[in-house]
Amino acid sequence: MTSFELAQLVKHLLDEKKAENIIVIDLVNKGTIVDYMVIATGTSSRQVNALADYVSQDLKQRGCPVAVEGIPQCDWALIDAGDVLVHIFKPESRLFYNLEKMWGSKEPVDEVSQVLPL
């Protein structure tokens, strides 16, 4: 599976479980250690935990090496899937970290198959 396909799969999985404001930021050839960053919002700590668990378990079943951070507090979860980083935030944490602005992203895209260029 390519990093693009992996990012699209993650976006689909998050959308399937009702994550909000899902975006994919294209970092290919931008000098970063990952190709794509997926950012999503969960409405509560419980949903952040459930989303992180669902995505990480699905990726593991597909043979992708996955590391997860931030689960005990569940204000934010990070899934490192190699060439794709997944950030799942509660709304207030997403506003605080504002990763979209840091990476120069545009507004979130509704279409699951779209990837946002920087």
C-alpha cells in the first residue's frame, strides 16, 4: 500500500466512525519525515479513544506497523503509521495546537477521496 492509499484509508476509517473535520495534508517532497498528516476531531475523550483504537486496530490487521500515543488522557491521540501521522483531537485541543495553520493547510475538505496540497 502506498502512503497516499494509506492516508486515504485512514481518512475513510475516521469518516466511517463519524470523526469531524477530517483533513489530509500532503507533505510529500516537503522535507518532512512523513508523506501525509491526517487530522480529525472527536467530540469527546471517549470518541477520541474509540477513533484511535479503531484506526490502529484496522491498520494492524492489515500488517501496518503502528504506534499510538496520548490514549490515557484522550484529549489528543497520535497514531504513527510510518509515512502517515494521524492526529485525533478533542475540539479545544485541536484549536490550541492548530496544526493546520502550522502546516499551511487550507480549509477541511468534505470529499473523502481528496488530499489537500500545501
